[in-house]
Amino acid sequence: MLSKLSELFSSQRAPAGYRPGATLEHVRRNLGQPSFQFSAPVRAHFKFSAQGPVIEVHERAEAQLLMHVVLTEFRFHTPTSQWSEGCYQVHHTGAITRKGLVCRRRKGPTAFSDLLTREMSTNQTLRAALMPLDFKKITLEYSQGGWTVALEHMGGSEVVNRMPAFRRYISFSFEQTRLMQQAISALNEVLKTL
């Protein structure tokens, strides 16, 4: 009895109505990248350009009351010089309108978060790509001789409601796809030089 209840409320269990890979297929069509290839039902990889980093796309479902949200996360790895291990998150500042960008330390030395915040305010290419980009968060984690960057965008998501029943895919606009490409390219270059 208890095992059935724990299975019912477990966060490890996929939500009812979740179709693994369906949102990722929408993302594939939406991005229109010829290099987009599935590596697992909920994973894929592609490159925006031949000289750019390989970008992995991960799909995950978050269950909520009478609904679930399927989110996609874009990850890439940048080899770089030696830093101490750390985890940082980039967010927009401003309550109603976007005023700027800030890097917050989750773990690791504070020197890097200060350095990246300064770089985001002075590097015009990076700032021009990140300010209008509709992202929830960007996580930068240093380990294994380089930075792993995870960008969670508002687009490429699907909202599935059970009552009333509906499914809604939130697509990437052409402008957001272009901005994401520029942001990934600029972040890749900045992290290589820091």
C-alpha cells in the first residue's frame, strides 16, 4: 500500500499524458537545423555552425497539479584554462522590465561571478544577445577542465493541462533562434578567454 502511494506521488514518475520526445520533435522542426540528431528519446544534439560548439538538447517534464510542463535545456561544453570548481547562474535584473544581467554564485569563488558580471556589461556582443533573449536561467558549471553551460529558454516548451484538456507548444520565434545562436557563440568565446 505504501509503495503504491509513494509511486503515485514520486517525482521520478513521468506525468500522465507525457509523450517522451514529442516536444523535442517540435524543437527540431522549429529550429530547422540540418545537423539536429536524436541520441535518445529525450536527447538530441546539433551545431548552429561548423565551427561552433556541439549543443545537446535535453527534454524534461515537471509535474504540477492537474498539468505538467515539458521544458528543454540547451547544453554545451567549452574547454578552458584552469579555474576552481564552481557553479554560477546568469539572470536578467529588473522586476518588470529587463535592466541588466547579473551572475550569481551558487558555489565556488566569488571572483568569477564578479568577472562575468563585468564582462556581460562591457562585451557588447554578449550583452546584445542576452538582453532580449527570453531565457529562464543560464547555469555555468566548471568541472573536467572546462565550462558546461546550460541555457533554459522559455521557448521550446510544452504545457499540457488535464482539466480542461489541452496541449500548447511554445515555439521559438525566428528572432529568438537567432539571439540564442548569438548568445551561445558569444558565451563560448568569452568563457574560452576568461
